[in-house]
Amino acid sequence: MTQPDLRVTIGGLELPNPVMTASGTFGYGEEFASYVNLHRLGAVVVKGISLQPRAGNPPPRIVETACGMLNAIGLENVGVDRFLSEKLPYLRRANARVVVNVLGDSIDDYRALAERLSDAEGISALEINISCPNVKKGGVAFGTDAKMARAVTEAVRNATRLPVIVKLSPNVTDITAIASAAADGGADAVSLINTLLGMAIDIRSRRPRLANVVGGLSGPAVKPVALRMVWQVARTVSIPVVGIGGITSAEDAIEFLIAGATAVEVGTANFINPRATEEILAGLIAYLKEHRLASVRELIGSLQLG
Amino acid sequence: MEHSQTRTSEVVRSERLGSDIFRLTVLAPWIAEAAQPGQFVMVQPADGQDPLLRRPFSIHQVTGAGAVQILFKVVGRGTSLLSRIRQGGQLNVIGPFGKGFALPSGVEENICLIGGGMGIAPLLFLAKRLIGRSAVVGCRLVALLGARTGSELTVLQGEFQQLGLATAIATDDGSSGHHGLVTQLMLQNMAPGDAWRVYTCGPHPMMRGVVEICQGMAWPCQVSLETMMACGMGACLGCAITNPKDPNSYLHVCKDGPVFEMSEVAWR
Ligand SMILES: Cc1cc2nc3c(=O)[nH]c(=O)nc-3n(C[C@H](O)[C@H](O)[C@H](O)COP(=O)(O)OP(=O)(O)OC[C@H]3O[C@@H](n4cnc5c(N)ncnc54)[C@H](O)[C@@H]3O)c2cc1C
Ligand SMILES: Cc1cc2nc3c(=O)[nH]c(=O)nc-3n(C[C@H](O)[C@H](O)[C@H](O)COP(=O)(O)O)c2cc1C
Ligand code: FES
């Protein structure tokens, strides 16, 4: 049998296959280069970048939980200048398709970042992390308010020609409302989910296990929630959806595609198996062959109901 | 682009060195060849998703035959699962990771290795790399080892002695050696006027005690630190510690360490 066609398009971003990395779990790509051929991945989504470098939260920043982990890294990153001068050149040499995840405290921050990154060569798309607090609006996360989500999306949309993927927070009452707001604001695609807010307590000391008290839950524990949200969003918006949350195997990735995701991002699994992305890709190819599917696109949104 | 291995390794030896202390020897030539003392490996405690994350362990020894050893104490679920692995079993180990001990460039120094509890693990590997050089110039090479109780040290002390190191031990319960802290052994074994280089790994309060003495004596000292780690390879940024030289940034134990110069670490 001939090789199945793995190509997918996410709002103008053409990818050779649908397996990407999730922001914050793959460093700036280089960390994994001895395990994974970065060029073979659909795309590398780098750690969230802000205008200025950020130190992040005090430790302890991570704790393991049942089938998952909580993190409160606090968006530590090198800032856009050092990203462009120190991190991007490596990814370009490795021939990786680079999606830059961006974050800010204000709409102006997001706009400025979009402008800076659009001028650089070697960036394929922007992923807008809207789970961050809007400092000017009392710290309410952009991603929990449809109006703010739309406003951020519009600002970025008007500042760049790159495809814009808006990354949604699951910590909302109705994620489809936020997805629709992003679509109305001009997003080319949405990706979901970011981490679910959680906490853990040390019962001996009665102290929180994270210095930040609360943190984001990720890993296999969140997969059913993520899958449900991806399915709901894919039914609601007409732009492509990128599925994220607890994907550790090809089977997990295929579930997301069937639920309606056009591509997937692999996160926490990279920590346990640094070759997870390539192995998921190989498993996806094997599945397509076994089920005699000529293209991965036949899987997308193929959920059988009733 | 090099290709690091993620495949599972065979456990060729499984030992119990104390009531809750174990040692596993796995065949992983690609790690054994690359490993430097002070570096660590990330070990998957079990198949499946619970416990989810790998556990970091210092490289305790490597052998010419391509084997890598870890020495560990059972403190929770992951180490409990690891303690049940027998010879012939399988273990998924990746690495080596991190920045190890910097070997001395000069040769006129006496060297003291100070280990507490499982902090002894990386020091045996370090001792093996150091014996060659100090024998030549006749410098002293000493190991000071601390543990809760004497039985935990029987095998390990013997191995340091076999390498030709002078050893002294301290136990919390006084069952063997000095009754008290391993730091109290320092001034008994290290003449203040002499030039010493110190390498230490162990519980934080113990290392702080070692560092205070070294600062007082102006002895250079390297310390090996532990934090929670998700990836071990600089990707998750979970292993941050305070950077005393720059309040606006953190150090990352898995990449900047686990071995640091004592002056790089905030001890308060
Ligand atoms: C670089 C490095 C080298 C290490 N080398 C050794 C070694 O050679 N031998 C050895 O016995 N142990 C070593 N450790 C500690 C070892 O990783 C932990 O004991 C182990 O992860 C505990 O797993 P668990 O599932 O049994 O415990 P858990 O159930 O996860 O936790 C039990 C207890 O151990 C603590 N703990 C959990 N993870 C870590 C961690 N990564 N570092 C420190 N404490 C932790 C927890 O806070 C808790 O108090 C090292 C740690 C690091 C960071
Ligand atoms: C340690 C860590 C750091 C993360 N950092 C970011 C980040 O900088 N920006 C972002 O949009 N998402 C970040 N995420 C969220 C992941 O990209 C992903 O959405 C989430 O972890 C769910 O996927 P998973 O279960 O496969 O990990 C981070 C997750 C983890 C575990
Ligand atoms: S353990 Fe992940 S960056 Fe250090």
C-alpha cells in the first residue's frame, strides 16, 4: 500500500502531518533534538514568549498527581529578543516549522509581540495563549471572557499576516462561547485545552504543594475533559481545531482527530518519553494503513453518533 | 544530529543494601559511555500512567561492560515499585543528564568526598574517576559518609575502601562510627592548614553545614542538589531554584546542575 497522505491545513498553515508539540513541554525544540528529528514533526510549538523576559514563579513549581501533574511555572521565558537571536536560529537550521506561543499582560503586549514576530523569518504561525491575566482588567484571564478573547484575537489578527491560532483555557463555563469569540475576532484556528486549574496539599505540613498554591493540571488525567471540549468546539466553529490534553499515544491522538481536531499537540508525554511525538506519528501511519485510509483527513470529525 | 536512546534496558543485577536501600544495575552502554560523575538518569518507575513521571537518580557507578548503577532508598510509590524489580527484569532509563562534578585541574590538592544518605550515590562514581590522579601525586583522598544507621553503610564503605580511599562514617543512631553528623567528621579528618577540595551530596541541612566549614577554611566545594523534576532535560522549567547572583532569574537544577559551586547556591 502507498503511504497515507498525512498533510493537514490549519487556517493557512500547511503541515506535513498533524503531530505538533504543546507549548511549555518541549522547551525551544533544541532540548529534544537528540531524541526527535524536529523536521519530521508537524510543527514545533515553543515555550510561551513575552515581550520582556520573565523569571517565573518561586519553587516548588511542579507536583505529580494521579495520572498527571500540576505546574505553576509562571510563564518563565527568555523574552522575544533572546528568542529571536538565540532560539529561533537553531530551529531554522533544523528545518522545523515553528509556531510561536505568545503571552502578554495587555492587548498592547500581544499586538507588539505579533508585530515583532511577523518581521522575523522562519516562523510559520502564532499561537495566542489567552489563559493569562489581563493586568489592566484586574487580572481576569483574557480567555475567560468572550469580549476580551475577541479583542485580543482582533488585535493580533490586525498586526500579522501569519496564521493565528488562539489557545483556549478550559477554566470557563462554556468553552464554545470563547471559541466562537476567537473565530469572530479573526482567528484562523483554535487550539485546546490549556491546563485545568487545580491544587494539591501536603497534609503533614498543611501547606500547598506548589508555592503558587494553585497550578495547571496536565497529562492523561485531563484527556477525557479535553476530548469532550474539542468535540464541542469542533461542532460549534467552522475554523480548524487543534486538540491538546493528555495525549500520550497514537490511539489518544486518533481519538482527538475523530472528535474533530485537524491536528494535535503532545504535551506532558514528552517528559516521560522524549520520543513520544515521533512514536505517535508512526502509530498514526500504522493505523491509517491498517484501516485502509488514504488520508488522515478522512479521520477528522468522523465520530459516528447514533 | 545524534540519536539518544529511549529503549528499555535489562536489569542485570538487583541488590538490597539495607532495610530500604536498593541498587539496580542496568545494561545501557550508551549511557555508561557518556556518563560523567554527578550526572543523573531519569527512570520510569513502572509501565502505565500512574505514577506518571520519571524519577531522577544519580549515576552511582558505570562499568566497562556498559552497565549503569543506581542506588536508592524507598521513600514513596516510585521507589517502592523500583525496589521490586529483580535480575532479568526491564527498566526504562534515559540520560545521562545535567552538569556533573568538575574534576580538579590542579593536582596538589587533597580531596574530600562528603555524602549523607543517598547523597553517597554519585560519590562512588566520582571516587573512581579521582583515584588515578591523586595516587600519582600522593594527595589524600578521603570519603566521609553519613547515614541513619550503620547497616546502611556496610557495603558502601567497603567499596570506597576497596578503591583505596580513607573513610570515616557517622550515624544518627551511633550504631557505627561517629555518633552524630558527618560534618563533625570534617575537622577530625581535614587539617585546617591543608589545601582541600570538597565534593558533597546529601540532605540540604548537611550540605549547608559542609559549605559553612568550607567557606570558613576557603576550601573550594561543589554541591549536588535535588529538586522535583518532570523532564530532567531543561524543557519543563519545573526544577527552578533561587539564583543568589540575580534575583530576576532562577537556576535550573537539571541543566545548570545538579552540581553547583557552593557560591552559586543560596544557602539561607
Ligand atoms: C538529580 C537528582 C538525583 C537524585 N539521586 C538520587 C539517588 O541517587 N538515590 C535516591 O534514593 N534518590 C535520589 N534522588 C531523589 C529521588 O529522585 C526521589 O527520592 C524519588 O523521585 C522519589 O520517588 P517516589 O515515587 O518514591 O516518591 P514520591 O512518592 O514521589 O515522593 C516521596 C517523597 O520524596 C520526595 N521527592 C519526590 N521526588 C523527588 C525528587 N525528584 N527529588 C527529591 N525528592 C523528591 C517527595 O517530596 C516526598 O517527600 C535524586 C533526585 C534528584 C533531583
Ligand atoms: C510544564 C508545563 C508548561 C506549560 N507552559 C505553557 C506555556 O508556556 N504556554 C501555553 O500556552 N501552554 C503551556 N502549557 C500547557 C500545555 O501546552 C498543554 O496545553 C497542556 O499541558 C495540556 O496538554 P498535555 O496534557 O498533553 O500536557 C504548559 C504545560 C506544562 C505541563
Ligand atoms: S526538570 Fe524539567 S527543566 Fe529541569
